[in-house]
Amino acid sequence: MLKENERTMIKWMKAYLPKNAESFAKLMKRYGINPFFMKDDKKVFSFVLSTGALAGYKKCFMEGFEKEVAPFHPPYAIPRFCILVGMKRF
């Protein structure tokens, strides 16, 4: 279904995600939240066994499994995220 209706699925799945902590802070200010801590960050994960479908299953596979599977997957994933802490006065 995804392959046959790719454009429709992309249209339905659109969500607003801020580019960084600064753009997230601007959004929060619109709703009366005063940010006092902001940070942009990222985390590097070994893709094959740390994220995705195989996460947490390392002990289930024989030794050397990661080296066998690695050529078929990207070596790592780097999720980027922002942290914002704020306060709203009522």
C-alpha cells in the first residue's frame, strides 16, 4: 500500500517538527510558555543492533552476527533532537 500510494501516505503523515531549539522556543512562546533552557543535540547509535527491528536482540544471535549483517545496513543512525524546558504562568 505504501509503495502504490506513496504521495497520499506522505500527505497524511506530514507533521510539524521544529528545525531546532530556537524554532521550537518561538512556537512555545506563541502559547505563553517562557523557555529558560534550550539545547540542540544528537546521539550516534550503531544501527544494526542498537536501533530498529534488531534492537535488544544481540544476545539472541551467534557471535559475529553484526559483521555478517553490517554490509546490508547503514553503519549508524544519528537522530537529532532538541530539548526545551519552559514555564507557563497562569
